[in-house]
Amino acid sequence: MCLAVPSRIIEINDTIARVDVDGVVRETSLMLLDDPKIGEYVIVHAGFAINKVDEKAALQTLQDMRNILAAENAGDNGLINQQ
Amino acid sequence: MSLKYIEEYRDASLARGLVKKIRLVSKKQIRLMEVCGTHTTSIFRHGIRSVLPDNITLLSGPGCPVCVTAQKDIDAYVQFSRIKDTIVTTFGDLIKVPGSGSTLGKEKALGADVRIVYSIFDAVNIAKENRDKEVVFCGVGFETTIPTIAAGVLMAQSQNLTNFSVHTSNKLTPPALAALMEADGIEIDGFLLPGHVSVITGTDAYRGTFEKYDIPSVISGFEPIDILEAVLYLVQQNESGTPELVNAYKRAVSDQGNIKAKKIMNQVFEVCSTCWRGLGEIPQSGMKLKKKYHGFDAALKFDMDLPDVPEPKGCACGQILMGLKTPEQCGLYKKKCTPMTPIGPCMVSTEGSCAAFYKYS
Ligand code: SF4
């Protein structure tokens, strides 16, 4: 039921937006969203934008995970070197 | 244009790193439940079960809306479709779900006006274009869908569409988690909490259940990296014996959730107890129209009596939804019950465990 792919707002007419998902354009209601702006990414569910995607948080999560794994690898190497 | 936040969250080297880390950390036998049907499909589609170590078991919980819809509600949809000059609008998945005698799909084949809509928005428009007919929207869904149904009711009200009504089977997630934790024989060591339900509810909505049952709980997105990250956190919490409530889907979920959506939802609906297929009646786990909106209640409008009906004999959907059985342990699986001839709802919806097992194993 959920479309997990973020859609980009390309046009706003009152409470209706046109959103783009990888080249496919659909209409989406903005009734459940505060302060939508053109260019923002939103999550769409059953024809309604239900939230914006926080770009900073998206990038931060990826970076955090890379850091955790990098620390892990460094640890691995250290262990191997000691042996 | 690329698919924003999709490619990055499918990065193969990051995924391999996470799998390696999970294998390194995970020692205990644990059973993790994904509560959302979209997680179930994503886990199968990306082959996540096959890369996890054998000591981690993934269970599919009661998060496929179609699968938990009570049979009497399906019977009601069928009855609406038999009323003269009535158009029944519904989400696609519901059309094949067997009620006690028929399905919406069969009624359509017999000439009933049943239309699949992508959104309640479309249903409201159908009502606008067909003022001489009654339009009933049959909707099932969790916190992600309930605000959209509320918005649809408000739209119909503002346009004075007296020929529009809804029959909803709204379900709330946190009370269902609590009911699961209270059920006999349940063994769950952690919840992979639903990403888009949480977009609406916010992390705070789970705090009560988390504190009461002290169970590892991680909100997750739907891409492979999201799911592996959440599994890693659940494994770490189990190994260290320190349960936490973690939001691992920060790009979409906040502590408070979508306040505007919740406001619209609470304007139109109020909390009530409701019947979940397989799980039975769970207090405070549903939402019904407030009195002010009873004009939009299809069951009241058509004076419909909805008796309880027994669930199909031999169908183990209920136990599967609670993580007590796998589809293979149901005697009907792949024999009498297939996606072409589904007996229970878990085989009908693409998000149901039985259908996912059938397709991917
Ligand atoms: S295989 Fe069919 S009958 Fe068995 S539990 Fe699943 S849906 Fe029910």
C-alpha cells in the first residue's frame, strides 16, 4: 500500500500538487502537509503527501553507518595485524 | 533524474558491511517481528532473509491491512455492492478477499458497479460525477491511511456530497503491539516498527508499549540499508540486554509525527475497539466516525446489520500474524490455498505473509 519512493513537488495549485517520481508525474493532495514548497521531496501514500523527506537526516544516516562500518573495518585490520 | 534516497539506500557495499557486522555481533537465537506488510515484501524482494544468520528469525506481524480486516467487514462490502444504484469504490487489494460467501470481484463480474481507486480522492470525484447514485468507499488501513480517509470525508462534506459514504476498518498499531505482547505463547525479541505509520504517529506513540514491555523497538524505512540497519540495532540491543526505542528512519519520522494529519484524523474519527482478523477484538485499536460525521457512515445510512462470522476453517492467518506459525505450517498452504484460489486474506494481499512466501520461496 505504501509507495516508499520520495516524490518531488514540481507544481502547486492550492491543495493539489503535481509530483514527479523518476519521470512519472502524478497529482497528490497536500491537505495533510504543512507549508509545502516546489522542489521539496515528499512521501506519498494513497494519493496524499504525508510528509517531507528531511535531506539532512537522509545524508546523516548514511554517513553515520559508513562511520560505524569504517571503525569496524579498522578494528578488524588491527586484529589481523596483531596476529 | 535519479531516484532520490533510493539508490543510496540500496548501496551494495554498505549492505555487505551491515550484513557482516550483524553476523559478527549476533550470537543469541532471536525472533524479530516486522510489523508492516510493506516491510514483509521488501524483505523478500531484496533477499534479506537469506543473508541473515540462521539464529535470527524474521516474523511477519499484523501489518498488512487487508490481512487483518475482519470477515464481517468484507461481507459488508459485498452487501453494499448489491444495493441498487450504488457504486462501491475500494483499494485494489480488497477486491479478491473472500468474505463468507462472495468477493467484491465476483460481484463485479456479476454486474455490480465496483471500482478500484488509488485514493479516496478518486472516490469523492466519482460521487461528484454521479450524483444520482450512492458512492460507498470501502477503506482499510492503519495510521498512514486513516488521515487520508478523514480528508476525503471533509472534502465530501465541503462539497455537500450527500451521496458519499464510507465503511472503514481503521486499525491502530500501538494497541495491536500491546495485544501481541499479552497473547499466550508469544515469543518476540524485537519489533521492526513500520516506517510510514510512524511518519504519522511519530516515535512518541510507541513509548507507552515500549516502556511497559521493555522490548527492543526500531522504526525502519523500506530500503535494504534501512532494514539491515534496524536489524543490526535490534541484534545489538538483544546481545547487550538493553532494550531501546530507536528511530532509524529520521529522514521521514519525527518524535511527534505529522501533527496536521493527526489533527484531521482526530477531527473526523474517534478511538474505538475493533475486531482484527485472527486476533479478535482489541480495545482502543480502531477509529470510527464521530457522531458529527455519521451522515457519512455507510453502515448507518443503509441500516446494515453486521453479524460476526467465523473465519474459514483450517486457515492459520491468525497464528501467522502473531508469529506463532509460518505459512508452511498451514495445512492449506500451496494445496487448497494459492494466490489464484486464496482462502485467507494472508494469501490475497501482495503484502500478506502467505502470498510473499508463495511468491519468493
Ligand atoms: S495459506 Fe491460506 S489458508 Fe493457510 S493461513 Fe495462509 S491464507 Fe490462511
